[in-house]
Amino acid sequence: LLVEEPMIPVHASVKTVCELLGYDPVHLACEGRVLMVVEESGAEETLDTLRAHPLGRGAECIGRVTEEGAGIVRVLTESGGVRRLHRPAGELLPRIC
């Protein structure tokens, strides 16, 4: 997978806190989010359907499946570099419900 970091919908306040504390928002618990993998030919229709619902207004296509680096999730960063998305090390931030 190649994920485009700038396309991941993260609220500005969450980005700010993550930058201050050194967290990667991808590794934080987030209620009410879903990641879907759909055929490229159906991506726009899927996005239109999701965006038609009030809870899906912020739906975005954040990446694509590629043959390069099979089995590895890579992130195209905001600065144009590419990094591997590793599994979180150690304890994750606890969820507070």
C-alpha cells in the first residue's frame, strides 16, 4: 500500500497535539473511523456515497494498492519523501471512553 499522508483526514487540533507530543496520529485510537479498500474503478462512486451521509462528509481516498513493496505499507509524507509505516512499538496511548 502507498498511503498519501496529506490526504489522511486529521483535525487540526489533533495534528497540533501530536506534533507537540511526538505522536503519529495513525497510531492513535479514533472512534468512528473506517478504512476501506475498494477497486479503483469504484472509488469515486464509493466516496460520493459516503460523502452523501453527514457522518461521511470528510471521506477521502488516502492511497492505493501498488505492486512495489508488496506486503509493506509505505507513506508518502507531506514533504514528498516515502517512509515505511511500522507497527507501533511499546504501549499505545490508552483509550479513554
